[in-house]
Amino acid sequence: MPSSASRRDFLKTSGTLLAAATASGVGYHTSAAEPVKPSKSPNERLTFGCLGLGIRFREVGPNAINFGPIGMLCDVDMLQAGRALEYALNHHAGKGYLSTYIPVVEDYRRVLDNKDIDAVMITTPDHWHTKQLIEALQAGKDVYAEKPLTLTIDEGKQIRKVLASTGRVLQIGTQQRTEMDRRFPTAAAVVRDGRIGEVKKITCAIGGSMESPPLPIVPPPPQLNWDMWQGPTPAVPYRASPTVQIDGYGPGHPFSRTHNFFRWWYEYSGGKLTDWGAHHVDIAMWAMQLSDGSIGPYTIDPLESKHPVPFKDGYPTLDDRFNAALTFNNRLTFKNGLVIDIVDNAEKTLGFQNGIMFEGTKGRIFVNREKLTGKPIEDLASNPLPSDALEKLYGQKPPESHMGNFVDCVKTRNTPVSDFESHHRHISACHATNIAMRLGRKLTYDPAKEEFVGDAQANTFLAREYRKGFEIAM
């Protein structure tokens, strides 16, 4: 692993002075100004600490700065940290924050130890989410964490215990519940109001995995602490290709095990099922009120999949096409069960590649991030939803923004709209589907017991062993 000095030398020679930071937490000053002096009262404004400074930080960071300054940045890739530092300082200036210095650290625990940090944003890769979240809660921080919150079903059970014992506020980054012109909550409210009749089927099209070229073993980039990036997962050699992917979310990175591509490795994520599935399955189950453990066992039938994909020094997650059906028999009792189809390459069969189709006895509606369509939607012009429909859906006043709802809940100590329990139940359905497709057989999952029924092998997938030195202290 390269030393801190070699990382600094790399950054200096590359001309990226803003990226400099070391494991001891010393960052470059851009002026002689004093560090950020955060408000001591969350009722005035929050000071944020940010863990993980890749593409999601560029989405979430500016939203946080609308409500207060960033007091500390953390990433194990110092080049990425430098880009984020420049980005954050520019947004600070746009908000009139006087400080032009933000400490940059490599070790996230320095952020959690900082008493001036009111709230922590976790935008690291999925395999770090649970450990960092639990430790942030234990450190007395309120947390905004990107989805999926967990890598396994058992991690959710761990979070539940710590959240209950600490009483902290947690918002999950399932922004479809609040943003995109409220298309998704409107769709959910339409379904709950019976506008499509008895729901017969919900189809969630989420797209498939990306392909990669062969990825040979190569030395990690000098600015990357590869061992720390892997964290709780097994230590393996670094792999990368000289091919560069430009994805529209800032500077491109080579195809590798890291950065924009971590989602396609089971060590670090669950592919599209825990990426887009965390959004669309979340809305589908939210609309149908399937968010608690009392809905009864449900089945997962892997109807079609090309998995496991042979590992050839490239991505081992699901490839090409997959289709699974989840059938719920809940308290409301659906005649034919509720079916959620998770379909890749869906355009040929469904007419859409990404979105949610709700089909009922009185009609159907379709929603994605660009549109909300269907006759029941058109009928809203002459027969609008009840004025309190969204308030009933949220259980509170409809929020103006996702980050704004988090900040409001930090002040009021209310539960955010993307609460832990519903997210855990919904992402567990995605985890369970991944397990069924990896095993290639129909499974029954019991959300009350949070285990598979009568399948010992499937239950071995509920948890993963943490690498020595990266265990979670409960």
C-alpha cells in the first residue's frame, strides 16, 4: 500500500493541490481563514460531515449545503477527495459561508469523533454503509445515508437495535419518495385511494448489469488506500482496465473493482436489484403498505436469469436478462397475490426499460422519473385526490425536499419520510430476490422471523463474515 507521502507526491505532481489529505487528517488550506465554526444548536443550522466523496456526494453534498456548511470531508481516494473539496468550497461560497477551509481526512472515525459535526452523510459504497452508520449513531450523530442501507438482511437487524438504543434520526436516500415532482408519491396515493381498483400486478423494470472488459491484476492507484476501501470485505488484489468510463457524474474512472463500478461485485453490492430495486421496489411496497413484518411469508420465484455469470476477470453480478416474481399474501388478501416482476431488458416485452407499472381491476398507471401516465392519472383533473392524501401517505406534512425533511426531523426529532423500518423491509425483498436467483430456486421468506422458510442453505446468505479488524462493535 502506498504511503501517505507518496500519495501527497502524486497529488502535487498532478497539479491537484486541493486533493491533498493524509491519514492524519491534515488538509491543505486555501487561505488563512479560520476553520468552519458550526452552530452549536441544530435549530439554527447543521454542520455536516461527509463520508465518501464520489458521484453520490455530487448529488447529495450541494443539497446539504443548502442547510449548513460542511465541516469535514472523508475519502480513501485523495484525488476524489480533492475534487469534492473544490466542489464543496465553491458551493460554500455560493451560500455566503465565510470559511474557506474544510479538513479532509482518510479515516472516517475522525469525522465521527469531531464534536462540531452535527450530522453525517454516508455516500460510501454499499459494503461500508452499515458499519459506518452504526458507529455514527453510537457517536451521537444523526445520519443521512444513501441506499441501499445494507449489504445483507442481518445488517438491517443490527441497525434496528442501535437505532432504538441511540434515538438518533436516520434518513435513507430513497429520494423518489419526495422528489421528481412527487410523481412517485402521487402514484402511491392514487393506488392507495383505490383509483386503479384491486391491484393485480406491479412490474418494476430496473435494467441490467454493465459489462466490463477483462480486468487484470494491477497496482492500486497511488492516491487510493485500497486496503481501507475494501474495509469489511475480504482482501483481494486490485483489478482495473485502461478503458475509461465517462458516466456523466464527473470525471471518469477506469473499469475496476472500485469507484463507479463497485455495484457489479457481490463483495460490495447486489447489482441492479439493490441499486434501482432499492428505488422502484421501495415505491411498489410503500404503495401497497407492505412495510412491516406482519404481512406474512412471501415467495420469490426466479423465473428467468443468466446467473451465475462465469467469472472472467470482470463483473460477476447478474448479466443480460433476469425476471423474478414476488407473491405476497398480506392482511388485505389479494385474490391472485401481488406480483412484482423485476425485469431486465424489458423494452421488448413491456414497452419500458425503467419504471413501475401498477395494474388493477379499474385501470393501470405507469411512473418513472420523467413521467406519470394512465387514465386514472388523467382523471385527477376532474376528480382530484383528497386534499390530505399525501399527508396520510407520508404520515406528516409533505416535505419540500429529501434533505430538507432530514434537517427538519433533526430539529423536531420526528421520523423522516424514508424511515429505517420500511426501507429495511423493502431492501430485504431485494436481498431475498438476489439470493433466490443466485441459488436458482423458489424460496419463501418470512419477514416476521427475517429468515427463509425451510431452507438452511438460503439462510446462510442472510449474513456475511466481516474481515478481521473491521467487525461491528455492538
